[in-house]
Amino acid sequence: MKKIKFEGLGIEFNINGVAINIFGIDIYWYAILIIIAFLIAIYLAKRDDGKYGIKYESVLQLLVITIPITIICARIYYVLFNLEYYIQKPIEIINIRNGGLAIYGGIIGAIITIYIYCKKNKINALNMLDYISPYLPLGQAIGRWGNFFNGEAYGIETHNIFRMGIMENGVYKEVHPTFLYESICNFIIFVILYLKRNKRNYEGQLTYLYFFLYGIARSIIEGIRVDSLMLGDVRVSQILSIILVAYFGILLFKSHTRR
């Protein structure tokens, strides 16, 4: 059990990463939240059946294939940037119950899977991505709370009103709740894309918007995290986010200009 305080908001929590124990098996909040995010996403996606010429059955089939691949790729990405630890403890590679999933690894795996699926089934990949794009940030917004229950994904010390008080190695610290910042940003992105989905101007617009907006949010938030995946002295996710902002910003500008 961990105690987490939000002194500026006058809130205190006693949290446990384990939600329930069934027949001696711990079921973590992280896993439950991922399942909840998935169920909400497929419910909302069903209401868009036929949008952009995409059948809901195709989306559901794709998601069933993509979700496990996304989790595996997110784990591989995380492990690759923590190789020194996992070489010493290889059995921990398959232990994802305490977190350790990198969203960019999951996105890379998902994009490749979606492209292959669409090519095989003669579906326009950009239309499929636009269909799915609004629900990806919603899933991320919900999933980030798994970091809260695990007591991870926080930032440097701060004194702002949203500061989060935690115990780290027996020392009390007040830090940026970066999981909360990203959850809020992702929810805002979801609202923007969800409202825009009925007013799409061209193929790929929602996909471009997602990567552009998420890249901006992540590049800023990543700069204050203390658990960033590093390549030497470089924050990998921050650099990748900046590249996404530049690339998809150009695509949005060019597409808008052409229109």
C-alpha cells in the first residue's frame, strides 16, 4: 500500500497496484484499466459503423489482432532502452504487471499491423486510421491512471498546486504528476478528434492531427519526467515527439494549402 498526497488540492490516497486477488493470482489496476479503455473504445467505434466506408466488423477484427501486438511491441521498445537491467534479469522481460510499456513502441507496432491488415483486405489505410484515431488518445487517457496506481511516471520536484507527494527510498518528495498531465492532454485530444470526425476534410486528417497534437503534449511533458527512456543523454520519446510534430505539422499545412 502506498500513500500519495496532492497537498495543493487537499487530497490524499492510499493506493495499491493490485486491484484484486483471484485464486492466488494478483490482478493489477494497470491491466483492468487497459481492458476498460479497450471496451469503451470498441463501444464508441461501433457507433461509427460505415464511416469513411469502413465497416465496424473490420475495425473489431483489426483491434483483436492489433491489441496484443501493440502490447508486445510496447514492451519490446521499453526493454530495448533498459537492456542493462533486463540482461541481468531476463525473466523480468515478460513481467508487465508493474508497468513498463512504452506508448511509442505500441504505436509503431499498431501502424505496421494496420497497414498490413488494410493492404491484405483492400481497405484504405488512412480511412481506417482516421476511424480509429479519436479513440486512441481516449485509451491513453484512461491507461495513464495505471501509472498512478503503480506509483510511476512522475516528474521532477515542484511546488505548484498540482504537486504530488510520494515516498521514494524513504524520502518524502513533491513532484509533477506527469501521468495526470498526459491523461488530461490525451482526453482533450480525444474530444477534439471526436468532434472533428464528422467534419473531416480529407483522408488522413484525423491521423495527422492526432500525431501532431500528441507530439506537442508529449514533447513538453517528457521534459520534466524522471523516468524517461534514454539514449545516452537524449530523451528518446521527447526527440521522437518533436519529429512527429514537425512531420505531421508539415503534412497538415500542405494538405490545408492544397485545399
